[in-house]
Amino acid sequence: MNDSTLKTRFAPSPTGHIHLGNARTALFNALLARKNAGVFLLRIEDTDRERSQDSLMRDLLDDLRWLGLDWQEGPETGGDHGPYLQSARDEVYRRYYQVLESQDRVYPCFCSPTELALSRKAQLAAGRPPRYPGACAHLSETERALRRERGIQPTLRFRVPTGRDVVFDDLVRGPQRHASDDIGDFIIRRADGSAQFFFTNAVDDALMGVTHVLRGEDHLTNTPRQLLLLEALGLKAPCYGHISLLLGADGSPLSKRHGSRSVRQLREAGYLPDALNNYLARLGHTYAQDAWMDREELAAHFAIDRLNRAPARYDEAQLLHWQSETVARTPVDRLWDWLGEAVRQAVPEQVQGEFLEAVRPNVRFPEDARDWAARLFSDVLPLDEEARALTTAAGAAFFAHALAAYERHGASYKALVDDLKQRSGAKGKALFMPLRAALTGMTHGPELAHILSLVPPALVRQRLQACC
């Protein structure tokens, strides 16, 4: 990597399975890096020791690889800027805390959570934005010593300079200006000695050479704090871009009640990775063409100026659309792996290719293929309500004619249908639909010619006789 190389990053916390909002953030950063022949870095922000879990981190790495979001620098890959787990970077943070302490840019804060809550409440009641009032900013060494003697463990706060405007150009939202007087001194180290997000996130981005950060707009107010920190430390800040949040259809934050599931849950439900990538790449980002694309195409046509400021809304119907598009384009060998052993065992080997060609347009998930395998090859055929009504309405005579036509022409579709039409006098839907219902138990599905070819002759006869 040289000094001009673009480097993005994804920096999740291993406190739960990755959800769609985080997966989209990872995807956008990976696409931006790939588009510019850059580096996509993965960093694990596991400073929350109570909630971070090794098992969740392993699942996180596995889910990212499943999505095809391979990182060029980070855990299990390596690089020149490790370690890539923040829990292993305490010595790094300690050095930079000392830099700030030597400049008197930080101070210990002994305020309790109760005191801080009361202060926020009073400020809100007075119509002022809540920010730290600076109660500990000018304590003497004697006053600090007395508090420590009482067993109070302090946090460490950064002194925000007064009377400043923090100005930066957001990659998505354009020029931003924040008054430092509205920020308030903020915590960069917790009372238990662990590093706080504002600090570790900014320091690591700078030390790891990250040049571009795409993250959710809920981090927008964090950016001026982090820019002030990096300025005080003499470290170079990345370019920040704050993408729109994901909302449910009702405009509220996306949650389980909107049908949202984690990547792992979607994976277990049978979704394919390229379906999620095609869907997520269009949530808050527009492409000139709304056609299915592979990962290289998604990256080639990704552009920061196509990122939208307006919130993006989760639509499961769209996700299902991209799932169907992905199934239609998945190579046969990968499709069989995805469908699983149960489908392979249910479909006779000699017709497996024809089976896939026939049912692929009607399959979104492996269970769909399992259902069609059972309907086409199993001795037991359940008829849904509509199919039962159709076969009853067609009558025994129709199926007697169908059986006679089948005995004469076998699976030769055109000859059989022409013969049945002449024998029964039925045409159009009255000809095709009862036949489909009797052979598959449903009124929709693969082409009837494929069905006749796939269903074993003994089963065709058995099913037609059952309706006579």
C-alpha cells in the first residue's frame, strides 16, 4: 500500500449477530475500496468487555466472508497496523492518553451517573442542550486526591476548546459546521480504565491509515469530537461520510417487528449472499440500472455521489425479488449445494438437470425445491384446496380421457394435449389446469411439459386414476 491508496474500514463490536444496517455499512465500505483498487480493513471494537464474546466474533467473521466481504487487512488476514482487536491495543491507547495528559487536554472526572443525570435534567428543563457542565474541569490536585481517597474511580474527560467552529466536508452530506461550545467535555476513558469509543475509534482509524469512513448518520455528532481529538494528538483524520439510516415501512427505526433479521438468521432461512448484496447495495444508494449484478459489477458502479441523504426503508418484498434473481443466476453446482442433500436424494439422478431447469423459476428457498421434489416424485400427493376444487369440477370423464391420451402418447406433451383436447372437448384453462392440479396438487408451478416429463409414468397413471 502506498500513501495514495484508498483505505476503508468496518469496525463492528462483537456483542450480537450482525444486522442489516451494519451489513450495509460493511458492504458500502467494501464496494468503495474495491471500486478504487483500495484496501478494505476489518477492526473488531471489543472494548465492551462485559458484552463482547469470542463466539460472536467468530460468527461475525464467518458471516462477512459468507457475504463475500473479504478484508485485505484485519483479523486472520494480518497487516502492518495490528493488532486488529481493540482489546489487544491497551498499550497503544495508554501512550496517547499520556500525550493528552502532558498537554493538559484531559482531566479526571469524579461525577457519578446520578449527578450527571440530574445535571442533564436541569439543562433540559431550562431549555438548554444537555452537555457536561465542567464540574471537575478545574479541581485542584488536593481535591482530586480527596475523592480518590473516598474510593471514587474517575473517568477521563477531553477538554473541548471553547469558541471554536469544527468544520468538515462530509462525503455524503456536504459542508458541516459544529460549535465547540455545544459539545461539552466528553469521556475518553471509563472509570474501570477501559477506553471509550470516541477515543479508540478515532485513534485507530488514524494509526491504521484509514482514508475514508462510511458510517451511519447516527455517528454524525461524534465526528466533531473525534476531529478535535485527532487534532490534539497530531494525527491525520479520515474523510467521513454519514449514510442514511435504515427504517421500517412505517418510518420508525428498523427492528424485529418489521421483519428485520440478522444476517445469520437470513442465511439460515436460505437467503443467498448475492441476494443480500444486491438488495443492500440499493438501500440508500442508487444504480443507473436496476439489474442484478455480481460483486464486481456492484463495486464498479458504486459511487459516493449516488449515496442518498434520505432514510432508506426496509422492504422484504424487494429482498425476496433479489433472492429470486439470484436463484435464477446461480451456477448449477452451487445451486445443488445450497438445496441440500434432502433434495438430491429425492430427485432421481438421471433427471436432476431437468428438475433444476424446471423448478428454478418457482424456487426461492431450499424448502421450495424440497416441496417440488416431493410433489413430482413422492407416492403421496397432497392437493391444495384450489386444486381439489378443479379436479372435482373437471369430472371423472375428463381424467379418463387424460389417462387414455397418456397411455397412447406418454410424456409427449403436444401430442398428449392435442389428443386430450379432441377427446374431452376442453380447451384453454379448462384443459391445462385440471391436468396440472391432478399431477402436482397445485394450480401453479413449472411448465406442464416439464411436469409430464419428470413425474415417473407409474405416478402419472396413479394420479390420473385417482381423479377418475
